[in-house]
Amino acid sequence: MVSSTRRTAGCGPARPVVWEGRTGNRLPYPDFQDQFLKGGTVKIAFEKYNGLVPAIVQDHATGDVLMLGFMNEEALAETQRTRQAVFFSRSRNRLWRKGESSGHLLKVLELRVDCDSDTLLLRVQAIGPGVCHEGYRSCFFRRLENDGTTTVTEDRAFDPSEIYDSSSQS
């Protein structure tokens, strides 16, 4: 059990607060407050999704979500080493450096981890006109309407046929 003290707004003495997990179970380690709230080493939960974790890519300047990829431990380590986004391609079954064929690299300015340590957020500077292999700045260029149709919400940033051959799309 981890507890701290919370002051009520002028309504008497401070009362203890117990940190509990999503299921109501008490957190399993007593140094939760130091590791989670103050920082510290975190173990990424690669085991939850068969060795992969989702990695959300966000434009550092605008906050726009650019894409979603997946990372294994090796991809994360390479991203940390080079400060360029490296993912694990599920279709190619290998590491994939974003921009290896297009030249549209993602310079990683900051890495964040979510509260469950099972999703990463890469805050990046996109080098090149777009991230999406279909020629858009973001892979999220379509809005899903209530009737199931989609609406394209942005103009193409580049012509993908000028960059990609039929076998590579990064």
C-alpha cells in the first residue's frame, strides 16, 4: 500500500490517500510514489502484446498525431541511440527506420511512456513533406463519419508514386 497525505480545502486535517490500480488492487510496490510520480527507471511492458508496444508519433510543434507504429525492445533501443524513429514492421518482420526509402525521417525530440508502461509516445520533428505512404502529412487524414463513410481532411503533401516503388512504403 502506498499512501500520501492530501489536504482538504480548509475542512480539517489532512487525510491519507491510498494509490490503487485500475482494478482496485493496491499497487504491488511501496516505492510507487518515488518511481512513478518523481520519475525513475521504468520497465516497458513488451510482454503484454507479444513483444511489441504501440508507439504513437506526434508532431512536437503542433501536437498533431502523425502515425502509429509498433516497437519491440530492439526498435526502442535503436530509436534511443540514434534519435530517429525505428519501428518493428509486422508485415516485413524486421526493424524499419521511418523514412528509409522515402527520406522522410522522424527526428525524435522526446520519448514518453503511458501510465501502464505499455504504450510509447514519440514527440518528433518530421523531416520531409509527409509521414503517410499515401502522400499525406499524417496517416490520420480521413475523418470517420457517423454513417461509416470517410472524409479526406487534408491535401496531399507529396506524390507517393514519385517516391515509392511497389515493394517499399515508408
